[in-house]
Amino acid sequence: KCAFVKDELGADATIDYKNEDVGKMLREHCPDGIDVYFDNVGGDILDEVLKRLRLKARIVLCGGISQYNAEGATRGPANYLSMISSRARMEGFVIIDYMHRAEEAIAAMAPWAAAGKLKGKLDIVEGLDNFPTALRRVYSLESTALTRLLAEIVLRPPDLRHFDAGLAKVATYPRGDVELRRMIDQSFGSRCPTWASP
């Protein structure tokens, strides 16, 4: 996964939390501290980040997968007091709060899609009967496309595969924004009422 994120997606650096010292690697990769952290993990990794916040840092809480299957009480951040001296802010993020900005997001991302700058790696498991296996893979981190792996089974009707195929073709269209919207509308239809077909 680290190689994929760095070599194919273009990240400056990655940390293998299973085989590397996260605190040490954060010091190496972020010698001046951390301005923004988007958290989907919680636990030890969040605590290490809290040690290295810069002044006025922002932490976005979107998930806490390290705690979902934890036995006993859910563990909160141990190093939260560091937010006082850094005057940092921590805030929850839920995407439905921003659905009214869907058109704005599509307009911003469509040129990236058309230029091939948006990349992903699908891990598709077909059929509701495979749901238990797919769900185990999501939480065991075996998949390199965790969200999409689950979405293919739970959300998509058979024609959602056109979205996957079409997304790869956006670069062939001069109007990438219209094409991206068309594919989203075609895939999700009335389930995304804020996106009207052009």
C-alpha cells in the first residue's frame, strides 16, 4: 500500500505503521510539525500526531478504525492537552454536511479527472453472497481500495459498473465536468437528489 500511495498516487512520503516507528517517521517527514491532519484511525497514531502540532493546526475527525473493534471502552486521545499550547482545533467531518457543495466539488475535480490526475485502485467483489468476505477484508485492511470494495456490493445496481468504466474515459472528453456529472447521475440517479443531470 505504501508503494502504491507513493509511486502511483504521488505522495511525498508514507509511513508503514506496522513496521515503522510512527513517531520517529513523523519527526523525519514533518520536521517543522503538522498543520493539518485528516484522521480516520484514532488511537496511537492520532496521539503521535498530537505531539507534533504546529501553531493553529487543524485536525479533521472522520473516523477511528483503530477503535471500532476495541474491547472495553473506546479510547480517546491521550495527548489532547498539546492542543492548548498549539492553539489547535479538532472538528468532526461528515460528508452529508457538504452535499450542497456537490456541484462545486464536481467542477473542481472534473479537470483533474480529464487530465488523469485522479487515480484509484478498484477492488471489486461481486454479489451479495460475498458481502461477509468483503467486509472482513475491509476491516483486516487486505484491500487497497477499502471504501470502494464495500460500496460495490452494498450500493450499486448492475449498471453502476458503467461509472467505473466511464471514469477511466473522462480524459477523452473536452468537457470533463459534464461527463463526470453524467456518470455520477447515471450511477446513482435519484439517490443523489442534489445532483441534477445536465
